[in-house]
Amino acid sequence: MTIKSISANETFTVRQPVLRPDRPIEDCCFELDNHASSLHLGMEFNGEIIAVLSALPIKCENFPNLKSMRLRGIATLHAFQKKGLGSQLMIEVEKRLLKLKKIKLLWLNARISAKPFYQNLGYETMGETFNIQGVGDHQFMYKKLLE
Ligand SMILES: CC(C)(COP(=O)(O)OP(=O)(O)OC[C@H]1O[C@@H](n2cnc3c(N)ncnc32)[C@H](O)[C@@H]1OP(=O)(O)O)[C@@H](O)C(=O)NCCC(=O)NCCS
């Protein structure tokens, strides 16, 4: 298994079945996916991408003075979940963004089902849960990155 930087399009083979199972591949594209500052990481196994995540250059309204990025599209193919791959990708993206881009804060809108996953990685919640139509309840979460 290796972690590598991939293009936004290369994330779609994981985003689609895991995050958008009943929707067309066009719905897998996020705003700023192709921005020069965006970073997409993939876990490769036998030549296939099996887990992905993306960091997008979107400031955090709750922490406007910290250099921040938004995490989106965090997904592991069903057959490979609960083996530690998602956590490895999260740790790697934190390391790269802190070192290469001096990012001080990562934030995301977590699906409620994934909240314990992020809490295990040191992410904190803030505010009430809210509903995203067609996807379900979410919670704002963040982590300050320390040198
Ligand atoms: C959330 C998600 C990305 C986590 O990816 P993953 O590769 O399964 O992540 P990990 O294996 O590192 O951790 C997941 C859980 O497995 C457990 N785990 C890790 N290694 C394990 C192992 N060897 N054996 C059993 N369990 C293990 C972790 O403790 C963790 O528990 P938690 O759910 O209580 O946090 C994945 O479940 C997923 O794609 N879910 C559907 C899409 C989704 O909800 N994405 C998040 C949107 S905000």
C-alpha cells in the first residue's frame, strides 16, 4: 500500500461508490477540486486507488485568522474499511499540509456516522448538527495542526 498525490478525477472511482452511490459520476466533482492549491491523496493497492481524501483551499469562517483548508471526499472502498487506511490518509494529509503549505487548521463537515472516526484523530466538534439534503446530518469539526 502506498499513499500518493493524485488528480481530482482519480478520486472519482472511490468517491462515486462510497459517497454518491446512486448518483452519476458528474456529481462526484467538488468546487475547487481542480484549484492549483488543492491536494488529493490516494491509497494505492495492486495498482488501484482504494481510499481517497481531498484538501481544498477554503477558509474556515469559525477561525478566520488561521491559515486553513477544508477536507472533503474522505472515503475508503467498502471492502477495505476498518483497516486503518482512512486514518493513515488523514495523518499523511495533516503532515504534508503543515510542512509544505504551513496550514494551521483543517476543518470539515462530518457525516454523523463518521464523527467517532474524526474524534479518534483529534478533531473537535463545534456548533449544532445540521442536515444536508440527500446526504443526512452533519457536524462541523476541526483540528489545529501543531508543529
Ligand atoms: C469514514 C471512513 C472514511 C473511514 O475510513 P477507514 O479506512 O474505514 O478508516 P479506519 O480504518 O482508519 O478507521 C475506521 C474505524 O475502523 C477502526 N479500525 C481501524 N483499524 C482497524 C482494524 N485493523 N480492525 C478493526 N477496526 C479497525 C478504527 O478504530 C475506526 O473506528 P471508528 O469508526 O470508531 O472511528 C470510511 O468508513 C468511509 O469511507 N465511510 C463512508 C463514507 C464516509 O462517511 N466518509 C466520511 C464523510 S464525512
